[in-house]
Amino acid sequence: MNMADFGDILRTIGDFGLFQKLILFGLCFPNLVLPFHLASLIFIQSDPERHCNTDWVLRAASNLSSEEQLNLTVPRQEDGTFSRCLMFTPVDWDIDTIREHGLNQTTDCQNGWVYNKTVYEATIVTDFDLVCGKANVVGLAQTVFMAGILLGSLLFGPFAESFGRQRATQIPMVIMLIFTVTTGLSPNFYLYMASQFLVGISYGGFRINLMIININYNCKMFCLFCVSRFIPESARWLLDQGEIEEAKKLILRVAAINKRPVPETILEMVKISLNLSYYCLSFNVGNFGLNIFLTQLMFGLTEIPGHILCIFILEYLGRKISLMSTLLTGGFTCFLILAVPQDNAVAITALATAGRFFMNNAGSICNVYVQELFPTSVRQTATGLGSVAIRIAGMLSPMLNILDTYHWSIPTVVFSSLSLAGGALVFLLPETRRTELPDSTDEAEGKR
């Protein structure tokens, strides 16, 4: 039996028909829900305006206005705003003495904090007082969630091989539902982190198996199309299940094993660098100076034209130039944040939005690039390693953002530099635009 060339089969049956569109919709629909889990971290972990609780002074004068109480009991910072973590040491003076002489000695907050509820009624910061000396544990909570996603991807992959993809998708859905509710009802920070970790595990397991189950189903239907189109009707009944499986393998074998590890290593480094920048900017959305909801809206709106733009730049510029240009431009744009005064919220937000826009484009381009750069036999492995790189970047980004306690510029310098280095490394990769992949091992060896 002579099998047709793979390219001929695709051209005959169609490479993106109604069935493929339905599969694409089925794959995209859950992605409308999953981003809410990541976006929720930005809002439920936000740190609102606050100051120390200084109601002790009301014992000396119960009719003080809020403004006068702050002026008397809370020191100001260099920028003129009230301190968020210090207060004047309480004294047993009468109010006239306090007004006349003032207070000079400061201490840490002794009776908790008063939070501004203009934007948020409550966050984990206000519920568990994760401020001042405990502020860094918020970044730890983000890291725990991203670690859960990585672990879920690793756990539910082998689970699916033993118990099936469908079950490996349904179980994470149930876990995600239960512990999302538990997260919202957590009475303490430890239960909150444990719940978020389990939500992350279910998130990772659900997403990776959903993608694979759609891909596998698409491949099975494709093989059935091929059998029905290219095997004579009189001979179909002669094929047993083993022969059909061999036909499937032959159809799907479009390239030889790429024995060079260099492209894979480069792409792993590129994915870590661009996703580190992406997540650092995303998790820091509330610290750019503008309204957090407006900034997040700008972030979200720029992603839509960004993905659409990738379609055209991939076609006209090619994969290599597109990835290089977006990474280098994004890294340079983020570096410009260092040149802007920290009180210029509009400029900083604009640059951060532009930098995230280019990193988002680079991520989309990278996803296409990895599918074309590696042959079928190792493509799934390369994709899996790329997912691991993304999760590692997600885990590292909150820790990198914490370094701004030493100097505000450290996170920006690190992730911008890595993005520029990643863009430079792309120069070593081959171009895959309009390059037909080989259909067999012999053909691939002949092209070397």
C-alpha cells in the first residue's frame, strides 16, 4: 500500500476546516475562565493606603478630627506623606501639651493599622495584616501559587497516562472549584496559602491535559479522515487495529529527531527571560502610581491587538526577526523606566504597558516558533520543557519584585537585562518561515 505524501494529505482534506475550528473553540473556551485566577492575585493581594492605629490620643481629646489626629501622632516621610509603618510613641500628656510641644520619638505600630477602604473593602493584606515586616510574604503567596501550577503540570501528566485524559481533566476542575471557595473563606494566612497551592496544582493539571486531550482528539480524527480518503473501500476491512496504529504513526511522522540541543536550550532561556519580565510587570501593576483598575484594563486591552499583530509580523518578518525585535524592543522599553522620575506615574505606566505588550508578543511568537523548530518526535517534549520554563519564571518573578525593598531599580534592571540577552540569543536560531518540514527520517538526513 502506497501512502500519500503528508503535505498532499493536508492539501486534500484541508488543514483548517470546520472540525479544526470547533477544536480551537473548545480549547479557547476554558482559557476565558482560567485567567481570572491569575488576575485575582493582583487585586486580592493588593496593599491599600494605611497608617498606624493611634486611637490612644483620643483619650486626651475624643473630639479630634482624623486629619488632626494623624498630624499629631504619625510622622511624615520624605515625600510628605504619612508613614505607613511608624507612629509617635504614646504619652500620658494632655492634648494641649501635645499640641504645644509635639511628639518626637517614633515606634512601630503597636495597635494595628487603619486601612483606607476607598478602593478595597478587604484584601489578604488587610485581613491578615501582611504589612511592614510581613510585607514580603505576599510575594511568597504568589510564588506558592505558581509553584502549584508547575507541580500540577508534572503530576497530572503521568496521572493522565494511567487513568485517562478525560479523568485527569475532570478531577482538577473539581479541586479548583473546592479550593477556590476555600481560599476566599480562609480564616488565616496559612490556610490561604495551602488553598492557593492546591488551586495552582489543579490549574496546571487542568490546563495541560485540556490542551493534550484536544490535540489527541484532533489527531485521531485526522487519521480517520486519512484512512477513509486514501485506503480503498475494499481494503479497509482488512486492516486490524495494529495496522491502523502503524498508519497513524506514519502519517504523523513528519520529521527526524533533532539531535542538536542548542535550539531547545536557547528557547528555554528565551522563555524564562520574557516570562520573567511579563510576570514581574503583571504582579507589580498596583505600584506604578495610576489607578490599579485602569492600569490592568490597559494591560488587558493591549494583549488583544498584540496577538493579532503577531499574525502579520510572523508572516512578513519571519519567526527569527519577529522574536528578536520584540524581545529587544521590550527589554529596552523596560530599561527606559529607570530614566523616568518615580513620581511620574503616567510615564512609568505607559512604559510598563508597552514593555508588557512586547513581551506578550514575544511569548506568542515563541509558541509558534517552537512548533516549527522541532520535529514531531520531540515537539511535545520541547513544548513541555517550555511550559516548565514559564512556570519557573512565574515562581521567580515575585521573589525578584521583593528586591525592590533594597532599591526600587533592582527588579527592572534584572528582567530588562535578561530580555535583551534573550533577544540576542535568538540570533543563533534558524529561520523556519515557509520552510517545509521533512516527511521522513531519510528525507531529513538527506537535507543535512
